[in-house]
Amino acid sequence: EDQVTQSPEALRLQEGESSSLNCSYTVSGLRGLFWYRQDPGKGPEFLFTLYSAGEEKEKERLKATLTKKESFLHITAPKPEDSATYLCAVQALQNEKLTFGTGTRLTIIP
Amino acid sequence: DTGVSQDPRHKITKRGQNVTFRCDPISEHNRLYWYRQTLGQGPEFLTYFQNEAQLEKSRLLSDRFSAERPKGSFSTLEIQRTEQGDSAMYLCASSSGSGAGANVLTFGAGSRLTVL
């Protein structure tokens, strides 16, 4: 069964303090690894898809990387508007569903 | 296109009642998904449609849950004889299924169900 584990569960950072979120996964053949952002009371918002080990993608202050067992979401010089829950999900080759982790709740303090 | 729309946004019901949620996907998307999310957890897959065909269904989806997508457009998720454990956010998502970003899910804002 596909599994996704995210750490830490919660992270508080000062504005401008860079850090990384971790997503460890097991999947029977990876089709893609996805990062989503979710604000309270809203649906998840797509950030990145990574398909193969070594791949990296960037968007503003966020950068996602992928290895064969884990993915990192690096956040550089975060701002308060980056506060949200960040969800990681995997999609296996043989089906369409995404298996999500429980997320990392990120709080950026001004 | 305004994205994925879900209705109602909030529903409070008594145990044992039936409830129905509606999802209108992005018009050019032929794939539609239902997920359930409880507090502090990630979304959990329920079921998936390609056009009007229901192609995948979670083992967790009990017989009280049924989903339809008539004519491959909007979808409904019905929960019969609701239980307190059904209280959750029900999320709908759609994807194009082809081209760049084929498997990228666009989520709606969700329908929050509270069963008293």
C-alpha cells in the first residue's frame, strides 16, 4: 500500500528564516509526487509535480526536490503569507488516485 | 471558467438523514475525483470518474456512499443514513487527463458536513 509521511507536523519560523519540509514515501512505482498548499477552510492548491529522482522545481520562494525515497520543500526567506498547511501526495503508476500525507502546518511570524 | 464549484459549502444534519453534495468540475476536464478530509489529516481518496464512468472506488467507501456523474458533467455524492463518523470536509477535484498537467488535480473549496 502506498504511504506518505510528512515531517515536521508543525513548524514556526520567523519571517526571513529559511527551512525545509520533508515528505517520505513508499509507492509501487512512482508516476508523480505532488505538493499542494492548503489554507484554512479551503481546498488544496497545486504547487508542483515531480516525476523522477533528481528533479527540482521552483516557484517564488519555494523549491521542491525529489529522491527515490523522499521529497523536500525548501522555503527561502518566507513571508507571513506563506503560512499554510503544505501537503505531499504520491500517485502510483497503476492507478489515478493520490495518496496524501497528513501535511506540515507552517506558520511564519512577522 | 471559475474553477471547481461545490455545493453546499456547509451542511449540518442529524444522524440517520441522507445528504447529497454536488460538484461542478472545470468544463474541459473529463476526470473527476471525490476525497474526504478530517481535521488534521490529508485528503483521503473516495472515488474517481472518467467522463460518466466510475473507474475506481476506495475500499473505505461503504454501501451508504454513492456517487454519480450523469452525462460526464457535474457529479453528486450521496451519503445515506449518516453517522457521526461521516463528519468531514468532502472535496471534489478535476483534471484534464491529457496533455501537460494531465494528472494535476484542481480542487474545489469543499463541502463541510457536520452530523449531530
